[in-house]
Amino acid sequence: MRKRTVLLLTLILALTWACGKSGNGDLTANAAANGQTAATKSKPVNPAGKASPGAKGPGGQPQLDALPVNVETVSRQSLNAYLVLNGIVEPERKVEIFSRLSAYVKEIVKEEGAYVKENDVLAILDDTEIGISHEQARIALEQAKLSMDESEKNLARSQELFKKELISEQEYQTAEAANKQRLLDFRNREEVSKDLELQLNWTKIRSLAEGFVTERLIEVGSRVTSNQKVYTIEDFKPLLIRVFVPTSDALRLKTGLSANVATEILKGEVFKGTVTLINPRIDVQTGTIKVTVEAYDDTLRLKPGMFVEVRIATGKKDNVLVIPRKAILYKQGKTYVFLLKGNLASQQEITLGLTEEDLAEVAAGIAEGDVIISVGVENLKDGQPVTVLK
């Protein structure tokens, strides 16, 4: 009896616990459903003036953010037409100096970089051997002159005796032949002396032109041979730049046109030049014409061997529409600019004319007084809002 009572109580407790757990689950589900409804009703709204990601403007197109830009007004001014070419600076004249005899180098007078005038001594060769030979030749010449003078006196005396028939014709002819022999001997000695004097002078190697020593190829104590190259002299006033111009452009050139010469090595410096020579012959392989430009630089900062850019002025246009080149966009072979209309960027196709450094002529597409976007055009799209920076 007691056992049945215990089993009955246990069964009642188990049923009561099961019913309580089922009720709590229903309450939790109902609370979650009610919370979701409330959250849906209280969804926050984006602040005014900011487009959320993926937001679309009127017409269903994506709304673009405003980009900061700078603007300029289209105006008129004068532009120069330039032909831009590249070349290498060369000296106006390059003279190579050669030794005229074989001898040892005694002294170096002028080093590389020295400025010399024509006939200045560059180096001195040892003249000991030639000096001795020259002195011997001088003595022999004096002896030959004495013999010649004596022979002339003998011939004059023989001539007087022959007129008086005091000597025979054969004796007179002998005296005459001896005089001629002495005269020939004197002239031969004279030429030898002159040759040795010339060689003695050649021991002083001299400059054959005015300019700068750009190469010295001998050392003190070394022996040079006849016709050996020993120095190079270059004249830097003026400097020359030889450029090769396409035939179509060369037809616009003429001697006397002004040119500007610049190099990356000397940034910011521009040297004046002039077109001096235009080759009349066309190179059949390249279709170009060689044009020589003279450049002037008293400071000697522009040097032979420098790679330079040559800008030859071929013409000038006055009162043309001008815009900065940085405002121009190139797309699919066409040129565009962005006009400022209200607070929007409007893409406009244009036709270009002359270009001069940072400026370009506009032949068609925009008008004087139009406002174009000059900075910030790289990422702009047609119709995009912009903010003009002050």
C-alpha cells in the first residue's frame, strides 16, 4: 500500500515538471516574435545629405559624391609654334695636334681644361740631338759661304784676265765652274740648316686653334714618334647641335630662326640659339634633313656631349583661345575638357591647335569666358557634382 502511494506521487511530480517547461517555451517564442516586430517598426533613417552605399538618385542612376576641383576661365592670348627636337652638343671646331718629329717629352706646358690661343706652346720635346745637328749645320753653312765668296772673287779676277787674254778660255771656264759648284754647295748647306732650324722649332708643340684642351695624350719622359697624336683642342664658341628634322617639318624652317636649348642636367636654364645651316639633301633611309643650330653660352655650363632638347620657333598666333594643358583629357583618339555648369562637371569635346609648354590653343569646342576645370579632372565623370576650391 505504501509502495503504491510513493509511485503515484512520483508520477504526479513528473507530469507537473513537463507542463511547466512547455509553457516557458511558448512565452519565449512569443517574446521573440514581438521583439522582431518592434525592431522592424523602429528601423533608423540615414542622416540627411549623405548617400548610403548603393543609393540611387533620380532616374535610378548611382548617386556620385562631389569632388574638389580648381577652375580657370578660357581667355585669349598669343602663342608661339615650336618644333621640338633632340640632339647632342658638339664643339664648333675640333683640332687634333700631331707631333712632327720623334723625340722624348721634356715638359708639359698645357693641361686638359686649359684655354689656349693659336700658336701657344702646349708641350716641349727634348732638343739636344737636333740642337747639336743644327749647330753643326750652321757652321758648315758659314764655311760654305766663305768658299762661295772666295770663288766669286776668283771668278771676277779670272774674267778680267781673260778679257786681257792673260789666261786661256779653259782656265776661265774652270774658274766659272768652280764658282757654280761653291754656289750649289752653299745653297745645299743653307737648306739643311733651314730644315734643322724647323725641326728645332718643332720641339715646341703648338696649338693650331683657339679653344680648350680636351685631350692630352703624352707624358713627361715618354717618347713620341712623328705623326703621333698628342693633343686635342676644341672651340666652344659657339656650340653646335645637329638635329634631324622630318621633311614635312623641315619645309617650315629657314636659317636665322631663333631656338631655345635646354637640358635635364641644367634644369631651369635655357640657352639661346639660331638655325645656321639646313642641309639641302634628304636622307632617304630616315626621311629627315640635317639642321644645325648654334648655341651661345658664355658661362660654359653647356658642354659638348650633353643631350639637349631644341625648340625652334616656327611661327606665332595672336588672339587665340588658350587653356592649360593639364585640363585636357585624351580618350579614344579624341580630346576633351570639363566645363563647370552650376555645381556639375560637363564633358566637352574640343579641337586643339598650337601647343606651347603648359598652354594649348583651342580651335573649336569652347568659347571665351567659359569656365573649365583645370585641376582634378582625372577621376571626374560627366555630370558629376564638384566643389570648387578657393
